[in-house]
Amino acid sequence: MITSRHRFLNFLLKECSGLNYALLKYVYDDILQMPTSEKLEILIDKEDYKSLLYIISSGKGITSIRSKRNVSSQIISIKFSDHSSLDLKIKVDIERNGIVLMNSSEVLRHSVVTKQNIKTPAPYHQFEYILLSGLLNKIDVEERFRNYFSGFSFEERSKIFAYICPKYKFILNVLDELFPFSDDNYRKIAGTIKMQKQNRGWRYSFHKAAFVYDYVITGFMKGWMQFNNNQTSSAQINGTNELRNLLQRNALIRN
């Protein structure tokens, strides 16, 4: 059954085709396969961030939007007129507590376009992001991601292997050995990340200072901000403007 959620997703991805973005954990052949409980993670170039918020606020059938800003992401929860819903997590950097995990510009530069005209990270960056998401939280890689990467050809998996192993100094036989959490793999990844140039010297000080600033700013915000859209069609423009204002108040990047 096609819901307002699916229509909004199709609208969002179509309108974003000209933007520099990547869906970080998108592992589906069709947007309709995405579970309703899953949050859509979007990495967006800083220059296109405002445009993304504009597109989101222009969606049809929205009855309410809630938005809040975490330290490194903006969370947007949308409800539609048919009672379907969608959660978005928007990032402009891939970092954790002021430590840069991956170079966002590089991830966006090497992103690929799927057959459905959806932009995702290159397979080796996608594998790396999903691996870091599990290991740094000290949990196993989720089964759905294991199944996704197991469907890759030998050549595709070999390219991922050739990227991941030298970078993190892994000694492996197959990629699947990385899926269960282990303290040894955690230490190797944490050590490599700390040694990256963006996490040393003045760059480290800059990112840490930015993290502290964002942490303080986030602490002063009042959690979720919400807008209920009960506008008639004749007042839809005003409703759309209010949605835009709400999203902008929680934006990671201000004008």
C-alpha cells in the first residue's frame, strides 16, 4: 500500500537529486522496502543544508513536524494525514564527541547513484560507516547489513576489503569477521581514528571547541519543537512558512 510517507520519500529524493547528499544506511532496492520504523540518515553538504530543509518543509500531506537538534545532527519527525510517519536524521559531518570519524567531503565526493536515482556512499564508505556505527557503540553489526553486504559480488567485496584492512590494520580472511563486536577491533579502529590528521593538533582543538559549543547550545534548547499543520488549502503557504521557520530554528548551520 502506497502511503503519504512513501509519496513524501519519492518527492524528497526527486527534489534532492541536484543536491550533494548521501543516504548513509540505505541498503534497499526500492524505497518501499524501507521499514516504517527506520530513521532515514542523510549526510548533506553544508552548502545544500538550507535547501534540504526547504524541500522537507514543502512536502504535501504533513499534519505535524517535530524537530530537535542533537550535538551533531538534526532529528525531524514527520506525521502525515493518513497517520503514516517518517523520521529523518540529518548530518553535515560524521563525528562523535568532537572526533571526526570519516571525511564527509570525501564520502560525498565518491557517492554513487543507484538505479532508483538515489545517492548513497560508495560501497567501501558505506561499509565503513556501518561498521563504525556498530563497533564504536560496542555492538554487533545488524543482521540486515550483514545480509546486504553478503549479496555483493566477490569483486565488490574485495574492493571493500582492500580499503578497510590497510586503513585500520586489520588482519582478516573475510569481511564477515568484522561483524561481531570485539575489543581488539574496537582498539584498532579507535587508535586509527585518533591518528587521522583531522584529529591532531590545531584541527583537534578546533573540532573539540566546536563540539563543546554545540553541546552547550543544544543544552539550552527546549528539546522537541513542534508544529501542527491544521491549515486549510488557502492558508497552506503560511503553514509551509511556519514549518520552514521551525526547521531553521533547530538547524545545525545558521544563516
